[in-house]
Amino acid sequence: MESLFAKLSSQNVNIPFSGKTRTEHDLLGDKEVPVEAFFGVQTLRALENFNISGVTLKFFPMLIESFAMVKEATAEANCELGLLEPNVKDAIVEACKVVKSGSLNEHFIVDMVQGGAGTSTNMNANEVIANMALVSMGKKKGEYSFVHPNNHVNLSQSTNDAYPTAVKLAVIFSNQQLIDVLKSLIEVFRTKGVEFKDIIKMGRTQLQDAVPMTLGQAFEAYAVTLSEEIERLEQNVKLFHEINMGATAIGTGINSDPDYAPLVTKILARITDLPLVQAANLVEATQDTGAFVMYSSALKRLAVKLSKICNDLRLLSSGPRTGIGEINLPPKQPGSSIMPGKVNPVIPEVVNQIAFKVIGNDLTVTMAAEAGQLELNVMEPIIVYSIHESIELLRNGMRTLKDECVIGITANEEHCRNLVLNSIGLVTALNPYIGYENSTIVAKEALETGKSVYNLVLEKGLLSQDELDNILKPENMIQPRKFTKK
């Protein structure tokens, strides 16, 4: 027994065990289970077999809560069809409510990465709910003759319909949390856009001076590009409203009542308050993971945009003396163990790295979806882990970017303006006023002599200072305007 408790301890199972056990059995034989555990023998088999990532189900509480919703709906449907005694149904429903509260999360100990197409996860949920139901009935854990993990909690189901359905619910709920954080980040960028609306700066293409713009326009563009991702996420997550409950093993509905599939879908829609619908073809729905591919691509697209923005923030704040230095990121920590005074853009850097991981997770989802064979895709656990990890990383990363970086960004207004006045790119803005030939001459001389475009235009008498200053007003530089031929 010492090895059992040592194993549980090594897996960071934070349950105060007394050392006492109960005996449970499955098709492989008997096994001792801690008396305090709400999980059972099949969960312990999975613990032994899948010491893989160290990331267990408890890391994703929304997934646990979604499993409880599925099991609650199935209990109600089975009871309504006369397949489950009312007292057993009530006990299971009560147990599901306890699980949804999060108080039993420590008993969901199965690794997210597992073989068996999610069977270990499903059985972990079945066993916890069965034992909680037994406790609510005044019975002992493991007295499965009263409430059995398979015969009662898993009645009319297979892992192959219960698992993907719970996963889809978890993604739907997690997606809303992700969007909430995204919206708050967008709002901060938009606020900065207003704050910096009058600060003229040089726009750049291919890392070369292009034409003037305002710093506010740059930050408003970040707000807009991220706003587009709200629509993408909301659009793609709707694919998860189609579920395959009632499919059981491969979509034929074996071992379920003919009325079960539409009934459990209806009940689950009520419990979740989601517009869930039964898949038109349950055989197809049981083997298809296309919705996960689509949603993962939306996460990747968001990650790519966030990474591009963070690249920009690092470039715009580079220096402080030898870089672009148009903005200042809030200093968060000393940047070097050898170079005194150095402060690094650590927050954008960590978001860049999050983006790389999300992009890698998307490839994992793609490969796992492609690896499905015949009537089931057994690679769903790695799909589930990858998507939930990406959501968690993006949510935490965006919150950190907002709170620890974007809110505190300040502008070096005078430096921004001087860069514009000294930029060769300024001739593009002056071209409509002094002509292409004069602009070319001024640009060439500026490059050769190091003189500013501003001063050369004045020296050559191409424009008066009042005319030049009027042209260079921010409101005249950042949008189309009418020109009249001289």
C-alpha cells in the first residue's frame, strides 16, 4: 500500500489519506483504493499507465464541470425513459451538483494525455460521481450495487459520445472567458489610441521609413485587428453546439433507447442554457473532429496577431538610446545579470512565446485530427489538452499583457516628432506640394549630407516655414485630403 500512496503523492494528489483502503475490482482484477478517494479502480489504472504530462484533469475545472453537466443530463433522461430508478437519479444529480461546485476537483487525477480515446477521463468522472452519489444516499464509497459507475452513471452512454460532448461544452464556456479577457485588452489599446492621437510619428514599411502617422493610429489599429478575432472565435465555437449524445460506441446508438438521443440533447441544452442540437448523422459525428480543427485555427490566428503586436511593441520601445525609442514600456524587472541599468521588454517576450506554443498546439490538433481511423478518432485526448492549454495560455497572456504592459505604456512625444522631421520619408508627404523632382533632389541631398528634409526644403525656398509647419500638422498628415493644382 505504501507504493500506492507514494504514487498518489508523486502525482500531486492533494487529498489527506489515512492509509486505509477499500478493495475494488475490474476485468483485470482487484485493486486497493484509498478509503477517502471518490475515484475508483479504473482511475487508478489510468494513474499507473499515464504518468505523461503531469497536467491532470483538475487543471481544467471547466472540463470537470462540463462532465458533471453531461452525467446529470443522462441521469434525468434515463429516469424519464424508465431506465433508472428515481432515487438513483436523484443521487446522481445531487452528486453532479457537488462536482460542479469544484469541491471534488482534487479527485480528478487522470493525466490529460492518455491512450484509450478518453475512456480514463470518462471513468474518472463516472467513479467520482458514483461514489459521491453513494455518500449522499448514506452508503459507503465502493458500494456499487446501489450506484455503479458503468451501470448507472454511464447508462446509455459510451466514452465516445460523453467525452467529446463534455469537451465541447468546456470549450464553449472557456471561449467566453477568453473573449472577455480579449475585450478588455482591446479596450486598453483603444484607450491608448485616444491618448496618443495627436502624437506624430514615422510609419515604417520593411523596417524603413515610410510616411508620417500618429502613434494613436498605430494603437487603434491594434485594437481593430484584435476586435476581428472576437467574431472568428464566436463563429467557430458555434460548431460545438452540435453534439453526438446517443451515438454510444460508434454512432449506431447501440444499448440506448430510441428516444434517448433527442431527449438527452434537449435536457443538456436546458442544463447548460446552450442551443445544443443532435448531430444529423451520429456515425459521422462520432469520428469527425473537424470542429476542433476550425476552433484551434481561430486560437492560432489570435496568437499570431498578438505576437505581431508584441514584436511591434518591442521594436517601438527599443533602445533606449540606440533604438527606435518612440514608446516606453513599464519597467518590470532588471534585465541583465551583467549589464547594469538594462531593462528588457519581458511582457511582450512572454506573449511571443505563448504564441509559439499555441501555434505548435494547433499543429498537434491538425495531426491528431488527421490520425483518426475508421469509426473513431482515438487521438482526441491530445486534441483536448492542446486546445484547453492554448485557451489558458492566451487568457493568462492577454491579461498579463494588458495589466503589466499596455496600460503603462508612455510616449516619447518630442522624440517621435524629431524622427519625423529628420526622416527621408518626409519627402513623400511633401511630394504633392514641391513635386516629384524636387522631392528626389531633397531626399538625395539629405542622405548625402545628413541634413534634415525639413531644413533643406527651407534652404531651397521650396516652401515657407509657415507652409511647411502647416503641412506637418498631425491632422494634415494622417488622412486623405484634397489638393489643387498650382
